Amino acid sequence: MSNQEHNPDVVSSIDEDNETIGESVEGQSESIQAESQENESPSGELSPEAQIENLQEELVKTKDDALRMVAEAQNIKRRAEKDIDNARKFALEKFSGELLIVADNLERALDAADRSNEDLKPLVEGVELTQKSLIDTLAKFNVEQLNPLGEPFDPQYHQAISMVENPDAEPNSVTLVMQKGYTLNGRLLRPAMVMVAKAPANPV
């Protein structure tokens, strides 16, 4: 027979220890269950606090999505408005370009005309009026003529055919316009063909 069976105090102590351990385990189990049920109602659903938190998160996400959609819609609207505006402004681009040939031919006719011949004077005046009427009509549709004689050379609107030494002109200025240029609503239709002055190689 063991000593425990002969000693009732030892048996009593073991029983008390077992009861203490059981109570501790039971308490821990209850604590774990309480924590797992903290966000749940007795019916197994989320607590009101948890539901409010979830709804707030969904609200923030929905608000962000709505803001992104509004921004995207505004960008699409701006692009569409820009495309429509460009289509309206430059719808006549090809047609205007074809009319420039007519303007060039009228100008060549005037340059070749013998203005000293009195018999040709009425014809020259008629061509001049026709040319002016054409240029004015183009201007009504925002087709502007570029005649940069004496102006500084601008590579955005001018095409240099050659550069010549000219002590009487500012270097890099236009000394001769061989063909006038045109713009449509500020956009270049055709550059002006020009001759540009350069400083003499051996200035006096």
C-alpha cells in the first residue's frame, strides 16, 4: 500500500489541487469564449459596435469610389469638349489649304503684271480687288496671312530658303518673302517661305 493511501492529508491536498486546476482551466475557457463572443450578439450576429465599424469602412470605400468616378467623368467630359472644339476650329483646314493656291495664283498674276501699261490698269485693279476679297473672306474664318518682311525669323512660322549677307538688315531678320504663310485659329497651315539676313563675314 502507498504512502498516499496511508496519509489522508496528502489525498485531501491532491483533491484540492485538482479542484484548483479545474477551476483555472474552466476560467480560461470562459475567458476565451467571452473574447470570441465579444463582437457577437447572443444570436451569433455582429454586435452593434462591430456593425457600425463595418458600415463606416464601407462608407469610406464607397465615397472613394464615387470620387474616382466623378473625376473620371470630368476628365472624359473635358476631353470630349476639347475634341469638339478642335473639330469645330479646324474643320475647314483642308478646304482653306486648297484656297491658298488661289491666293498664290492671284499674287503671282499681280507680280507679273505690267503696271506701266495703261491698258492693263483696269485688269490689274480687278485682280487686286479679287485678291483682297479672298483674303478678307479667309480672315472671317480665322485664316490669317503671314507676311513677316522685316520681322525676326521664327522657325515655328517661317521656312528659311536661304541666308544672305545684308549689312543693312538686322541679322536673322526676314529680308524677302517669297511665299506668304497662313494660320488657321493660330495653327500653322503653311509656313512663310523667306530669305533671312546674316551678318557679313568681314564687316567693315
